[in-house]
Amino acid sequence: MEKYMTRYEDLVRSKTKTLRGYARDLALTGLSLAASEKYLAIPRVQFLYIHHVFKDEEKRLDALMKRLSKHHQFISYNHAVDKILAGAIDKPYITFSSDDGFKNNLRAAEILNEYNAKACFFINPGVIGETDYDKIRQFCTGTLEFPPVEFLNWDEVGKLQQWGHEIGSHTMMHMNIAAQTEQQITEDMRQTYRILSEKCGSMKHFAFPYGRFFHFSATGRKSVFDAGFTTCATAERGCHINPSAPMTGQELCIRRDHTVLGWDMNHIMYFLINNAKHTSVNNNFYPANFK
């Protein structure tokens, strides 16, 4: 019988929490109690990204949007990039994105729309529109290390664009770029750029799967821009302030904070406060080994 994950609480039940997990939560609770929201007033651009908004996470997203709106102005992904490159960050800004193209992203977009907020949805073209449960289960459990979930189809991707949201690439099938050859990376970048350009129009943004620097490479970075993309995003925590000198989109290393709506709200806010408190112009650039 086909069974797709529809509630975050079911995901939590499917995983055994470790002592390390409990210790992490306890430490974050202590840190969040000591964190001062005054740092959220620092002018900066903060990229937040999610993967899912399950049915029991919808109210949590609404609550997060309400809390974030107290200190921040919401702007689109394109506008956020432009702010950084132009050195025009004059207040606290937040932009949103989502990875992997789960169907419940439609509900996420609807909630964002209520706050006049727009996101960039990074999708894997190879799984968009897939309905074969066995293929979805294999992809989710084998590649995403996640229970089976439904994915967007191309009509729904188009609906996101009609609502004013942006579409970006996340490789064809969620590829770990650091583990691939130069030829494999180049072919994937060209293929995804071509497909997404044909399906969605102008294509600018790319976010590499898994998102940590050790999942990427200098070869991968070059292939992203050679294919035609104009930005590249990580899943490394941090935020952005005005650069000390003019920079280009190919120089910009976008940092994004992973946010799970099922987390304690104070823990989510702690990461944002800590980002703002320790922000640096160095966050705008790639590590030396990616140049």
C-alpha cells in the first residue's frame, strides 16, 4: 500500500532520538534564553530555507512569519542578491527558499503569500511529476534519507511562478557534487539549466544538494556558472552584510540557514540572532579552496 509522509510528528516518531540529540536540544534551550533579540536590528540579509511544510507544520510557519515580521522586511530571492551585490543593505532583510520540490511546498507558498513574502524553490527536474511510488520511495530513502513524500508536478511548479515565486536548480536528482567527476558535473549542470529554462523561463539560481562546503568543489562552482546560472547557494549558516568592495554574482557565496518548522521556535530564533551577532563580510565569499 502506498503511504506518503504527511505529518511531521510521524517523521519524528520514525526516528530514534539519541542522547546527543537530547543534549543538543538542552544546550540550544540554554543558549536561546541568553540570546538578545537586539542583534536582529543589525542591517543584513538572511536567507532561510526549508524542505517541507507538513499539515501539522502549517501553523508553525504562520507563527514564525509573525515573529520574523517584527524585526525584518521580507524580500524576494532576486532582490536579496541584488541588495548584497549593490551594497544596499540598509535594514534587516529575510528571504526564503525551499529545497527538493515536495508537493507540500504549495501550502508553504500560500502561507508566505499571506505575508507578501516570496521564495525561491530549488527543484530536482528528474523527480518533478514522478508518480511511481516505488521510484519515489527509492529516491527518498536512498538519496534524501527521508520517508516517501509526494513531489510537485510541472503544472504546480508553474503555479508557484504565477504566484510570484522563483524556481532554481538543485541538480537533476540531488547529486552530491563532491563525489562526481568533472564530466558528470558539467553534464548535469547543462541538462538542468536547459530543462528549467525551457520549463520555467529565465533561470538564475542554483543551490547545491546537501549544502555543506564538503559537498561541493571548485570544479562544481565553475560548472554552475559556465552552465549559465548566476548565483550559487550553500546550506552553511550565516548572513550577509554590505561588502567592503564591489563584487559579482559569481563571487557571492550565499549562506542559508536550514529551518525545520517542528523545531522549538526559540531555537530557530537563536540561530538567527547568533548569525547577526557574528556576521562578517567574509560570509559573502567562498573559502579559499573553492577559488
